[in-house]
Amino acid sequence: MDSLIQVINKLQDVSAVVNAKLFDLPQIVVVGSQSSGKSSVLESLVGKSFLPRGTGIVTRAPLIIQMVKYTNKDMKSMLDITNDENIKEWVRFSHIKNTVFHDFNDVKKEIENQTNALAGENKGITDKPIVLKVYTSSYTLTFVDLPGITKLKVGDQPADIEEQIQQLIVKYVQRPNAIILAVVTANTDPATSESLKIAKQWDPEGARTIAVVTKLDIIDKGTKSDIVDLLCGKIIPVKLGIIGVVNRSQIYINENKTLEETLKNETEFFRTNYPEICKMHGNKVLANTLQDILIKHIRKYIPTLNKNLQYTKTELESKLETLKKPDCEKTFVLELLSDINKSYCETVTGDRKDASDEMLMGGAKIVNVIQDNFTKKFMAVNPLYNLSDKQIENYLLNTSGIKKSSLVNHKALEIMVSKQLEYLIEPALSFVDVVREEMFNILDSIDQKLLNELQRFPELNNNVRSTLDNLLEMKLKNIKKSIKSHIKTHQKFLYTTNPNYILHLVNSSIECSSTFIDCKTTYFNNMKTGDIYSEINKMEKEIVSKMYRDILSSLGGPHDYKREINVQVKLHKQLTRCYFEFIRDTLRDFVPNRINHKLVNFVLKKFDKNLKAEVFMPFINNSSSGGMLAEKEGVAEKRNKKKKFLIAVNKALKSLEDVQKQ
Ligand SMILES: Nc1nc2c(ncn2[C@@H]2O[C@H](COP(=O)(O)OP(=O)(O)OP(=O)(O)O)[C@@H](O)[C@H]2O)c(=O)[nH]1
Ligand SMILES: [Mg+2]
């Protein structure tokens, strides 16, 4: 098994650096009739004498034997329990925690005890496996010993014992990575062999089955020529071969004959009894055949492993590239700052080549914020918020003094519009802060590679961030001031002959539409003669008086002072709302446009210059600014770890190359 052990160990190196689950090492499963010598065959392959063997039904539970090439961690865990440094090979069972077995006789006893515990003491069987790990310094491979096929029920066995055992066997042999050792005893008719029947059913191609003929030493002398035919594959064809073996007989077991002695006797046996074919049989040949099959099987995984290793290698190399220490610090800082500015601007303007398909970023996020945060809130402000009919009435009366109010009380309208527009100032100004924050956050969505590089140097990172912060802060006050002043202008000066306002008025009262259409015709006719303003003026008056008449007729009742005031209140309420909406419509575009123009564009224009002035210049001018390239805690460690990992990956690639050559 030497070259197999080498291959497996090399692949072990590989699986340690790539995903360990990437390939499944095959399991070697023995199948055969009861007492056919299954456990004996496994024992000789494993090279350890710890499997219960004997006459009658012995193996009564699936036994999963995991040979494990131990790591330092395994060794430490063993030493924590035993504190015995002389132990070089040991066994641990999955059903007993914190116990280490180093005497293989005790292992055998524990298997027997656990078999009794799981399957009872009276010949019953169980499908619950006993799992044991044999820690060795040589290799990792799994063997499965199974109960033998039996036809007749004995002891506590159920009536359907044959079916139950068959089901149990199928569970293990159906796995595509199972190598089936179909055990046939030489002293029974191989044509009726149950093990070969099962193997044929689950591996019809015969790609993973080896037939093993046991007990050659106890055949009837008269059947020898038939046996030669069987061993030469003339009786039953098995693609991967039929190998005869001679295991320890019960007498030898009782006499405690060693495995080495048994192997020697076996070689002698073949040489004496089957000299022509002796080189093709025996436990050693079985081990070699198995090894060849396993290597072939393992080789199938090599292309995938190779691909994964190459990928891991490229990834590591690129990560190391971003973690490498700069050759020339000045060039490094200058280039990094330029790249950061470029990526920042591209993120805002939507020019990134690696635009995300998962989330909004940069400029798109700002547009989204305009919709979600600004427009919705802004348009949700109630035009008549906090303005009761009584207040309107008071405004109307108090602005008229001793005079009777005219059709439209401009003084009252101005006060009310100004009061209502005040409610738009806060949402508009707070939106400036929102955009400012978004603009700052965009720094975190620039090219990830650049960001990682920047974050590697905490001081440089801080300096870049404060440059951006300062730039945004610089403009904030002015923008807010200009937006506020813009709204204030609208508060102070009413422009009631604006055609858009007229449109709002018309839309606010369906009844006005016909009047409007009439007016519009005159308006367009007069446009040609150039007397637009007087026409719009006339139009406003006509619409307002139409509204007045509508309200008046809708109210009904006697024409008295109270009714007159009511009509005035309703009319001015409508005028205030219409004017408010008209101004808000213009502000809805104005506010984001001003922010885009004065804040976003400003940053895009100045960021590069300011990075150079506030980060790069101090870096080259100040000898004590070396700290700017001081790495974040843990980066050096990370770099070393990655370097070591890369070495391991390269070693694994080399191992893979070796395996391919083998
Ligand atoms: N003479 C001789 N005896 C063998 C040979 N192989 C196995 N035996 C004996 O056959 C008996 C059964 O061997 P096991 O290895 O326990 O057989 P098994 O197939 O595992 O049996 P179960 O687990 O009970 O199904 C033991 O007494 C072995 O010593 C062989 O090649 N020659
Ligand atoms: Mg057995």
C-alpha cells in the first residue's frame, strides 16, 4: 500500500488547503456470507489485529474503521487525556468521548461490548454503526466491515434476517465511492455466491468490485483444478480480478499467530500449491490491486482539485498584491489618492465598469433618496396645515381694517401663503443633510480593492475622510441659506398672475374649466398683439369671480354678512392652497437641483485637488507624517498568514503534479 499511502497523504495536503469536502476518499467495504472471512481480509489489509473474528456470527454491527493520519491537534488531544508520550498509535470510538485506547486487545473488547449493547447478546444484528478512528502516522482511509449474509434465523434474529442484512449491505455498497471486496469462500460454489450477486447488482460494470477467495487452505483436494479455473477468472468473470488469500485459521487465531507469520505462511502456501499462479494471489497482491484501483479512483478528482487550487492561488496572489508594502511611498500615496478620487467620481456619475446588480450605489442612490426621502415628504406637507377657517376669517377681517374686504384680499393671502410656505423650509433643509450624508457614504462604495487598501492605513483613511467631510461641510451652510432665501422670496412676493398658478386655480375647481377655455382663446389671440399681461390679469379675475360665484351658490341661504364672510374664507382657503401648491411644484425641482449643482458638482470638481492639498502635501512636507502609512493592527499578520497559505497551495499543486506522474 506504499504508493497509495503516498498519494493519499499528498492529497491530504491538498484537501487541507482547498475545501476539505472537495473530494471523497473511497471507502473499502467487505461483503460476503457469514464466516466467509471478511473481518480476516480487512484485518490483513489494515495490518492490525483488533477485529473480532471467529466461528458463528461474529460481526453484528457495521464497523466503520477510519484510519486517520494524525495531526498535531489530534496528538495534543490524545495527550490531554493520556499524558503518555510513548503512545504512537491509538483508537478513539465515537460512542465514548474522552477515552483513548492504545492496546488493540482492548479495542477488540470494546467492539464486542458495543456490539452487544447495540445488537443484544443473542446473535441479533443492528444497522447502527460502530465508528472508530485508528490514529496512525501513516495514512487516512476508511474501511467498513459488515455482518455476513445469512439465510437461516438463529438466536434473537428476526424472521426476515436475510432481508435486513441485505438492506444493510446495500446502504454501503450503493455509494459510488465504495470499493467492494466481494468475499467468496473457496469451499463453497462460487456460482451461488451472495456477495458477487450483490456486487453485480450495485456495480454492474464491475468498475469497483474485487472478488476475494478465502479459505483456499481447507478445500477438498479433489476440487483443486476447479479452484485454479476460478482463480484464473474462468468460472466467474470479474473485471478487476479475483484474488485468492489464505487468512488465519481459527487455530492460528487461538494460538495468537502474528499477521507477519500468517503472510509468510500464505506465500509459502501459494508457492507449494499453486506455483503457476502464485504471483497473482495472496494478501499482498490484494493490497496492491486495491491500491491501483484507489489511485485510479482518486485521479478522477485531480482536474477539479487542480482548478480549485489554481483559483485559490490567483485569489491569494491578488490579495497579497493589495497587502504588499509600497516600494515608493510617495508614488503609492499619490496614485492611491488619484484612484480614490476617480472611483468616487465614477460612482457618483454612474461610470463604474463594475456597476452592481444587487444594490443602488452612488449617484443612483442620491436620485433614489430624492424620490424616497425628499419628494414624498415634501409633497405630503398639507397646504393648509395649522390654518383653521377661524384664523382665515381673522386674517381677512384684520387686514381689511375699517374697509370692506375686496374680492381677493391680497394682504391676507400674502400672510397666509407666507405662513404655510414656512412649513416647507424644514423638509428642504433637512434634505441637504441627507444628501451630504449620502455623499460622504459613497466613499464606502468605491472600488472595493481601493477601499481595502485605504482601510489598511488608518491615518491615511482618516485624512481622506476628513477631506471629503470638510469639502461637504464647506458648502452646507451656503446651500441651506440659498434654499431658505429662495423660499423666503416666495413668501414675501406673491405672483398671482403666473400662468402656472392660474393653471392650479383652474385645476382646483372643475367648474372653472369652461371659463378658462374661453379665457385661453383670448389669451392666445392676444399673444399675437403682445398684450399678454393684461389678458392674464383679466383671466385671473374672471376665474376668481367664477370661483366666488360657485362657492356662493353652493352655500345657499340668505345673503347676509355671515354668509359673505364664509364665502370669503372658502375662496381664500382655495387660493392659499393653490398658491402653495404652485410654489411647491417649483421648489420640488429647485431644491434637488440646487444641491446637485452646489454640493454634488462642487465635490466632484474639488475632491482631487483637496486630496492632494490636504493629504498628499502634508505627507511629503512633514517628516513626522510617516504614520500616515502605518498599517492597521493585524494587517502584517494577515499578510504573513496569506503568504504561508500561498506556500501551502503551491506545495499542494506540486503534490498534485507528483500524483499525476505516479
Ligand atoms: N483456514 C482458514 N480459515 C479462515 C480463513 N479466513 C477466515 N478464516 C476463519 O473463518 C472464521 C471466520 O472468519 P471471520 O474473519 O470472522 O469471518 P467473517 O466473514 O468476518 O464472519 P462474520 O463476521 O461472522 O460474518 C474464523 O475462524 C477465521 O479464522 C482462511 O483463509 N483460512
Ligand atoms: Mg466479521
